Amino acid sequence: QVELGESGGGLVQPGGSLTLSCAALGSGLSLYVLGWYRQAPGKEREMVAVISSGGSTNYADSVKGRFTITRDNAKSTVYLQMNSLKPEDTAVYYCNAHSVINRADSWGKGTLVTVSS
């Protein structure tokens, strides 16, 4: 089981940037794929970006070229750098840890990102 805590959400104007951080507490984090998901009002939760312990990444088409996910294994932290933000990026962003051993998922409580002028 991994405990996750997100930070860095807030209000930003369209075209602006924001960086989200997620601290992971637990053992064996190298056995987890870490990622960011988001859920906008009235919509289902969707994958934004994921990163393996080896650094392989995958992004949703809607954020490719604008968002960058990175992972600091020494600090057990995953980041999401978000640039060129759009109003449609407004959502609650959740940190996720997916075990490659038993496929269990752990979730953070989420952090709200609002893109508005």
C-alpha cells in the first residue's frame, strides 16, 4: 500500500503554467508506475500521464507537448509540469500508484486546477 499526497494546484490564467507534486510514502516504490489522472465536472476520470520506475512515459493525446511528467525516485516524488494551460484542463488532478506486481492502485485525495481568466 502506498500513501500519496498531492500539492501545487490552484488558479491559473489560460496560457499559464503550473507544477503539481505528489509525494509517495511506502516501500518498494520501484515496483510502481506513478501517474496523474484528472476528473473534470460531469466527466469520468481520465489518464493524463504515467511514468515507470525506469522513466518510460505515456501521455494523453490532449496534453502531449504541453505537459511533462517526471519522477525523482530518491525523493519518492512525481511531478507534472503543465504549460500552455487551457480552460479545458480544469479538473481535480489525482496522483496514482499502480503496482506492477498485483496491479493494485493507490490514489491521492486530489488537487484542484482551475484555468480561467
